[in-house]
Amino acid sequence: MAITIKSAREIELMKEAGRILEIVHEELGKALHPGMSTKDIDRLGEEVIRSYGCTPSFLNYNGYPASICVSVNEEVVHGIPDKRRILKEGDIVSLDAGVIFKGYHSDAARTHGIGRISKEAEELIKVTRECFFEGIKFAKEGNHLFDISAAIDSHATKHGYGVVRDLCGHGIGTSLHESPQIPNYKVDRRGVKLKAGMTLAIEPMINIGTWEVNWLEDEWTVVSRDHSLSAHYENTVLITDGEPVLLTLTDNTSYTL
Ligand code: MF3
Ligand code: CO
């Protein structure tokens, strides 16, 4: 499938989808506390998404049974919310969510610490976020797609972390997953040339230990093979002929690099 170039009208709708998802993440981030179940997070997320007239795009996607992917500690992505899974101080939790607004998707993920977390966990979350920002330095018309991949890889590798290879970022628009696939690891080619109007979900998934993963028996939850902690950070990004526009992160006070 060819990579879609969004029109001005489509970009407006994607901005709206992105802004709503940003608010969903802000609400979820504020609500997290020890003693809460991963199902509580899903319920709140779905409620906020629907309160903006959006649909949760993950719900029933290939049979996925929830609105928010909640992945704790060694879980990389696609953790299934469960009322018996209770968050405790020191856990780290990756929240991945998508919304559909008037037919247009946005997709974003954040990793949070619950209460006080270890220095190692803190550092992993910080570096995973930095990987995204290193990557998007290349997210500009005229550059090549895999320049983004290489930048993410080199930042993670510099810290001795494992870059998950089994899952990638992706184009996004009227579908959650569009062309192209965006690896978070270095590949031997430069990839397609980026053009203004492309919208990409860029999403490093980084493990403290090995990059290798396993799938649990629920057929969804991806875990690091050595059970080391894993973090995930994702935004939906609009390519322009200048700086990239972060559709799911418009509030620049909500992050520091
Ligand atoms: N958030 C994932 C992605 O970024 C997709 C999750 S699909 C689901 O591509 F089915 F697990 F929800
Ligand atoms: Co995604």
C-alpha cells in the first residue's frame, strides 16, 4: 500500500483526534495510583475517549478486548486490562491508546512510574522518551524514513538497552495501521523519502536487557524475554517541510527533555 498524503482537511481532523488523545493520556496519568487495577485504567480511558465523541480504536481490533493497552514492568506492549492486576508502588506502567474522531485515528503511548520507582526504571523511561525525540529530529520532508529508525536505535544502544524488533511504528490515518512500517532499529537502507502530509506513529519500545520478547498465552501480552523492565513512548506525528508537528503532544509544558 502506498503511503497516504493527508489533505488540509484531513490534517485538521487528525489534529483534533490527536488533541483528544493527549487529554486522555493526561487524565490517565493523573489518575494512576497504587491499589488501582489495570481494568480501572481501561474503564477510565474508555469513558474519557467516549466523552469527546470518539471511539476507542483498539477495542475489538483483531479481537483485542479493551480500549487501553496496559503493560506493567516486563510487559512491553498489548497488556490486557484485568481487575485482578493491581498496581503497586515501584511498578512502571505503559499505557497505549488510540482514538477515532470522524474517521481519523490518533495513536500514542506513555510510560509512568507508580509512586517512587527505582533509578534504573526512571532512567529507562527517560531514555525511551528521548529515543522518540532523537528519532523525530529526522522526521522532515526530504529525509529518509530509516534515518528516524537509526537515530532511535543509536540512542537506546548508547545506554546499553535492547531495542524491541518484533513490533514497529507505522503510518496512520483512516486506518490505525497504514504504510510504512517504522522499525526502531537500524536497517541497512535509508527507506522511503518523507513528504509533507504524511502522518506517522513513531513508537520506540525499549528494554533494559535483551531486545528479545515472548508472547504470553493470552496471545496479546508481549514481555521481555529476560523479564527486564520495558518502556514505550509514542506520538502521532505530521511530516511538514519544516519541524514535525506532534499531533498527540501539543502541550509543550508536559514534557522536558
Ligand atoms: N498501539 C498499538 C500500535 O501502536 C496497536 C495496538 S493494537 C491492539 O500500533 F489491538 F492491541 F490494541
Ligand atoms: Co502505534
